[in-house]
Amino acid sequence: MQQPRHRIRKHRHPVILGAATTLVIAAMASASGTLPLPSRASAGPVSSTGTAGIGPCRISASMGVQMSEGMPTQPGYARSTGQIHALNLMVDFPDAPGTEPAMDRLAEFFPQTTDWFRTSSYGRLTYVPEAPVKSWLRMPLPFPGYGIERGSPYEPGYRHLVQDIVAAADPKVDFSAYDLVNILVSPNAGPSALDTVLSVTFSGNDDAPYADGVPLSNTSFVYSRQDDGSGSYSQTGYRVLPHENGHVFGLPDLYTMEGGGSVGHWDIMSEDWGANNDLLGWHKWKLGWLDNDQISCASRTGTSDHVLEPLAGRGGTKLAFVPLSAESGYAVEVRTQTGNDQAVCRPGVLIYKVSSDVDTGQGPISVADSTRDSSGCTRLPNVHAELSDAPFQPGQTFTDRATGIRISVVDKDSKGDYRVRVTRP
């Protein structure tokens, strides 16, 4: 039986960050449906073997929820382990012709995107970008002719645009050879990203147009440039693409109508402007980048201790999880200024609630702030300052008053590992 489709229109909301004059730009939009049948590639962990003792912590995906945080990831999204091949097509328009070589546009995103995924996945995802067409693909209509606006659905404008892209590329491209598609639009087409963010992903879409016998169901469109004028574009502008491709792998938007106030800069699915940041440990497990034996499940009543190694390093226990129900629980991990986590200014134990029954963009994850109303510890542009110092330190305790669950940071050893104590009444 086909799943009901959901569409969410996203809106950009600037939020004051750090210094009073600094604006955060909300993360990119996404749109998605859900394929009812498995595609040739499935997202996340392929097998549920080795789940003894952690079964209660694998909260289940909720039916009818768009890009649910539960496990396993619903079928239809691109697989997130092994080697994936990404088709990149550079597109321009008669009224917005590319002003630089098309391969220069590609170079804005690669090899940085490949490197980001390699680091975040501990080498488990090998992202291979391919560009069989080295020049701009000129569309037959001017850009306004397609009616592309913020939050536009996959029809009618996008359907028309994709059909024109396929017609232009098909003589040189076998679409069936790729796991996902990136449409890199000439940055002079449409408004500046400082004004309106148009970049969008259509993932797991059950009625996408076909090309070479396959649906273009996992396709990201990138417009304009995420250039805040700080001079950091060459280092940070690519990050819109890992965010958009996160949707291709089944991850939801973690920003809300209020911006990054639920998760801040702790996951690229929340904020992808400015300084580099990684994915949460929950997402790494969901994508198959953490093994089941790297998860410590605190599902039994009483008190249990969990020694956690920093998330960025390879190997070791990375995530403790405290289930609340079949659809929610608390995740606990250690974040440090290593790997992709450039913006961490207060290393420590990050605690956040995961809810698999909450739609993308509605707050499926919320970070607990150990220093509420502190104004944060960073003044980096486009980093949500209030949550920047959210991690808990030795001697601090998080308490869920509704359930009586307590998560205490006991100590930190000389290797940088933290001991966390979970108490369940």
C-alpha cells in the first residue's frame, strides 16, 4: 500500500547570533515523498544482525512521518555506505548564462564534499562525484519560466525543468549508472541565497520523472552561493551540498521555523552555513557509519555507567542511548573540536532527544542546553550561539522530570573519554 505523501514548505528566518549584528541564515529546504517499494539501493544499516542488547534503543520509524528519525531508514533513499556515484550536471538559462566555466561551478563543491563524507563516515562512505558533461546545459526556457520558488513541489515547474535537463543531458549521460543526482545551477539564476534560499532536495520521491529507466527520486538542486561576505566562502560554501545530500540518504531537516534553535550547529542538517560541523552520533548510527557494538543501550531500570570516546575518532563506544518509548529516547555522545567539528568551543557530553514520530522541519531532535541563557561561547558567523556551549561537563546532570531519568557526567579520563551515569527509576 502506498504511503501518503507529505510536502512541507520551508521559510528562511534570520536569527540573531553572537554579536548583535550577526545573522544566521536558516539551512536549506527539502521536499520529500516516500517510495512504497525498495529501490536497488537502501539507506542506512542493511542488516539488523548483532542487535542483542540494543534492540530497545533502535527506535522504530513511524509510518506516515516524512524522513523519520527511526530505524531502519525507509526504502527508496540512496544507500549511505560503500561507494556511491553522484551525477553532477551544471545548468544555466538563456537569461542567466554561466559566467564562468561549468567545471568551476563543480569545483565549488568538490573535492570538499567527498572529503566531508569520508571524514564523517570514518571512511565507510566513498562519495564519487562524476561530471560526464563538462559544459553548461542550457535550458530552453528562461529561469522565471519554470516557476521555481522557495518550497516549490516537484511539479509542475520542477517536473518541466527535470524533463528539459534530461533531454539536454541524455545523449551523454546514462542516468541508470548513478545513485544520486546533483543539479548545480548557475549562481546568477534566481535570487541571492542571502535573500531567499532556493536549494532543495527531492528524496525518496514516489512519482519522480524517469530517465534511462530509473526514477530521479533522489535529486538535489543547488542555487546561488552561500556567501555571507565573511571571506570564508571558499572553505564553507560547499556545505550546502552535504546538507542536501543528507536528505538523499533519508535524514530530515533539524532546523525549524525558528531557525537552528533546537539543534544549533551540532548537525549539518540543522545549520550548514558558516563554520564546519559534523552529524550527530544518532545519524551516524542510522546511516550505518557506527556499528551496533559501538552503541551502549541504557534500557534497564537502575543505574548504569557508560564510557564514551569522542565521536570524531574511529572505533570505540560512541553513543549511549536511553529509550523513552518505541518512538523516542535520549542520545548521549562526546563532541570535541576534531574531524568535521570546527565550531566546537565547549567540548563535552552532548545530550539530545530523538523522536521518530516528528516530521522533518518540526523538531525531531532537540539538544539539551547545560548552560541555558548563557549567550554561548562562540562569535563565529552563522553559528547558533546559545547552543554552542550546550555540552555537559563532569559534575553536571541532566534530569527529565517527567520520567525521573537522570544522565550525569561523572568524569573525564586522561585519554579524553567521558564516563556517563544513567539512572532509570
